[in-house]
Amino acid sequence: MYSMNALQAKISEMYPEIGEHHLSMSVDFSEKKNAYILKFRRGADELTTHLEKHDADECMNGVKCVYLGVQVVQFIKNFEERREFEKKAA
């Protein structure tokens, strides 16, 4: 078994673009969904996804989760697009 902090650290290690794009991340476990809930934040913006327990277990064993990787890239794109939109609207 592993802690939420250990899982968060492993995800940050496997996906360094999270830190490179100044996203903060929190990890909680949902008993109801039997999955980890990941929240990514930058400023006032927040995006949420889930990570199935099986995928989290593999992540802790050094196996990258393709689904999570795609989500991280999409979240970064969304954050960047919001920032550009706000610059243009100002």
C-alpha cells in the first residue's frame, strides 16, 4: 500500500510537465468510485480527472498510464488557452 503523497510524488516524477507548467496537484481517494481523484490547479483555474486504482498501482510500479498522460497534456493545453484568451480579453 502507498500514501496519497507517494502517489502524487510519483505522478509528478513521471509527468514533469506538471511542474514545468506551474500546475499544482492534489490527490484524494474516492471510496464511492474506487479511484483516485486528481485535481490540477493554476491560479483560480481547476481541472479534475480520476485515476483507476489499477492504473495508480501500475504508476507506483513505474508504468506510465497513457490515459493520465493524455489528460495531463490536455489540461496543460486548456490552461494555456484560457491564459491566452484572458490576455486578449483584457
